[in-house]
Amino acid sequence: MEISITSKGLNVLPEHLEKEVTEKLNKLEKYFSNVQKAIVVLNKQRGQYSAETTLYVAGRLIRAVGKGNLLDKALNQNISKLKTQIQKYNEHFKNPRYKTKAIAMNIVEEGPKIVKVKTFPIKPMNIEEAILQLELLDHDFFIFKNEETDQYNVIYRRRDGNYGLIKPQG
């Protein structure tokens, strides 16, 4: 696994900390063997530390953020969240009886306003996989190419806990 560690707001990243991050990420391979790349961002802002990790796994992304008043606490929380998400991912794809949460599909005519632009590769997937990615990334929405209709769709988390689906008209 290729591991990239960067720091923001920290003057010097101690060598032992870089080694510790690498060891902890390598231990995750016992849960998931095909992690291709890991990007770790360690941040200090206003006396609060955060550790954000993005794993590239078999064409999917798994992301977690840990926060704490000490860098070690933030890192431990981050690794713990990653383990949970990897176990969720494994359970979903290895157990054929696994059922995801019920989906409330609503066609929305007007989408939310764009406040930030990100680019990422879009892979064809079904709605169930898109919901799993939404949960694994811990985002409020996820754009994907629907493999059934071959159209771009957006799945989003509604305030009532259900999901919404935005589909192109026509």
C-alpha cells in the first residue's frame, strides 16, 4: 500500500509519528487486503488536532476524520472509524444477506446551490452501492453513474434520515 502523509499547521512532523501512522495503516490490511493507496492529512488548527485519512480500495473511497486535543487521540479515533467503515464495507460485499437501509426515492426538480467544486473519478454503480459509498465517505451527497440507466445521478441524505435521488429529466 502506498502511504502519503502530509501535515498542516504543524511545524515539524516527528519521525516516530510518521512511523506510527504507517504501522497503524498497515494493520488495517488484515481487515482489507486490496488497499491501493492511503492519504493521511494531520492538521492543527486553534489548538485542536485532526487526522483525516482517505483510502483507495478497489475503485472505491473510504474516508474518516478523527479529532482531539492531542494528535495521538485524533489519530486513534481516525483509525477506529476506518476499521468500522472497512468492516461495514466487507460485510456488505461478502454477505449476500446483508440489507442496506430502506431507500426513499424522491425525484427533485431543483438541486441545491453549488458552493464548492471537487473532481473525482465516476464509476458505474447501482443505487445500493452509491448509498454505501455515501455512508463510507460520510458525506451528505454522492454523484454516480447509474449502471441501470447509464445516466449521472446524485444520492443525498435527507434531514429526516432517508435518502433522496436526483435524476436528469428526459
